[in-house]
Amino acid sequence: MMLATEANGVVALRIVKLMRGGKSARSETELMVREKVDAALEATGSLMAGASGETIVRGYRKRVAANAKRLRKPKSFRSQNRKPRPK
């Protein structure tokens, strides 16, 4: 149940980032897809090696926590793909 709650928070953070658009949103989308594929491959390999469901969920929770931490970091004005105002 915790994984679902934590993942929901990351989805909300990503939606906000994607709504802003620009290069940052494009990069986030590409990263999200790569992470999903990597996580699925890792989980499949672990299951084939005999890992428990609890171990698989723990791996997903670590990835979700890392994404939440990254997405919560405040960004500088320039990193939000905005042009500085002319003086």
C-alpha cells in the first residue's frame, strides 16, 4: 500500500513538471520512460533469480523515493526554461 501512495505523489510532481512544458518536460518524459523499462527489467531479472515479492517492491520503493527527492528539489530561475527579462 505504501508503494501506491508514494508513487501517487511522484505522479503529481511529474504532472506539474510536464504542465510547465519546455525542454525540462521533454527530458522528464524521456527519463520516465527509461526508468520504467529499467525497473521492469530489473524486477524481471530478480524474479527469475528467485527474489520475493517483498524484495521487488522494496526496489520499486527506492526508485520512487529517489524520483520524489529529485522532483522536489527547487530549481533556479534559468533551469525552468524561462528567458531572463530584458533590463
